[in-house]
Amino acid sequence: QVQQIFENGSARDQTYLSTTVSSSDIPSVSKTAEDAKTGTTLSKDGNVTVSDANTVHIANTRFAILEESVLSLKKTTERGQEKQKHVDRVLKDLTTQQENVNKKVEILTNANLKSKKEIKKRILDLEMTSQDISSNVDQLSETVRNVDVQLKRLEDENKSVNVSMNELNKQISSVRTCSNDVLMSIKDLSKNVESTNQHYNEMSNKINQLEISIDLMSSQCTEQIENMSSANKDTFEECIGMICQLLNRRLTPLQKLNETLNRKVNTSEKQLRKEDDTENRLAALSTA
């Protein structure tokens, strides 16, 4: 093992052994260890002689050092093997991780290509959207201009409406004034109609009384005529005829006046109805 260490060992182990034993002593190490137990050693000519205590002490020391070196080398070799296994496991894990990384890189590459395509598509969509927005902005600008024109037109129309409203208010005021005048006229007309009706009633009563008087006189004359002689009858009939003519002349104007009063009453009633309708319309207009 020591020979293998000198030939194939690490530089650190070779340096450690070189401080305790040289390469020329290696073939006689085992023999020296056996002889150290009996207190003997080999001479240069091969004969066994009794060694002094110093030589034995040196041999024992070298043997102990060699044993420690061998044990240390075994432990170092075991640790190296464990480290090698650990390194193998780590390498295997790293290889697996590298494969996973390669797969992820491939997936990411494909995803990156897809993302690039999607980004290009989105860029194209955004460009189309931008064009649409520009077109919509132009349309909105045109719409805003049209709205401004319509607003100006509405303002002009509003001004004309305000002027018309002022004129209408003036007309309403004049209509109200006329309404008041009409109401006064209606009141006066109502008074006139009442007085006309009263006069008509009085005339009707007079005509009725006159007719009753004529009937009474007629019946009285008839009785008197029956009691008279034939000559007196003729004279009386002539008188009665003259009286009747006189009464007829008096009655005819009264009848014409009665007819005139009837026409006036009918006309007044119609006018009153018209005035009522006018008053209702004026009241509705004033309310509006």
C-alpha cells in the first residue's frame, strides 16, 4: 500500500510519507517490524544481531507512523469513495437538472416563438385598432363640429323663441285687457237683456190685458147687439167695426214690437252664449 501510495498516491500523501520513510526503506519495512518485536535487526550482510534500544525505538516509531498513515489513507480513501459517490449522485442530479433545463429551454423557446407571433399579431391588432381610433376620432371631430353648428342654430332659434314669447306675452296681456273689456260688456249686455226682458214681460202683460179687455168688450157688445133693434144693430156694428179697426191699428205695432223684442232676446241669448265661450277660452289661455 505504501509502495502504491508512492507510485499512485496524491502529492499530499507522498509528501507526508517522505518525511517519515524513504523509498529505499520500503522493502525492509515489514521485516523490520517483525524483528522489532524480538529486539533484533538485520545486519548489512544478512546476519541477525542484537540491536540497541535506540534502533528498536526508531523502528517502533516508524511502524506506528506507518500504521497511522495507512489508517489515515484508508479513511481518506473511504471518504474519497463516498465523495465520489456523492459527486456521482450530484453529477446525475445535475445531468437530470440539465435535461430538465434543456426541456424547459425548449419549452420556453417554443413559448417565446409563440409569444413573438402573438406579440406581432397584437401589434398588428393594435395598429388596426389605432387606425380605427383615428377614424373614430375624425368622425367624433366631425360630429362635434356638427353639434356646435346645431347648438348655434338652437341658440338663434332660442333667441327667436324668446322674442316670440315676449310678443306672445304682450298679446296675452292685450287679450287679458280685452277679456276684461268683454267681461264688462257682457255685464252691461246682461243688464240690457234683463231690462229688455223686463220690458218684454211688461209689454206681454199689457197685450194680454188688452186682449182680455177686447174679449170682454166683444162679449158685452154681442149682448147689447142682441138686445138692440135692427137699425141700432147696424149702427152699432159700424161703431164696433171702427173700434176694431182702431184696436187693430193699436195692436199691430204692439205685435211688431213684440216680435222685435223676441228677436232681440234671441240675439242676446246667442251673444251671451258666445261671450260665455269666449270667457272660457280666455280663462284657459290665461291659465296656460
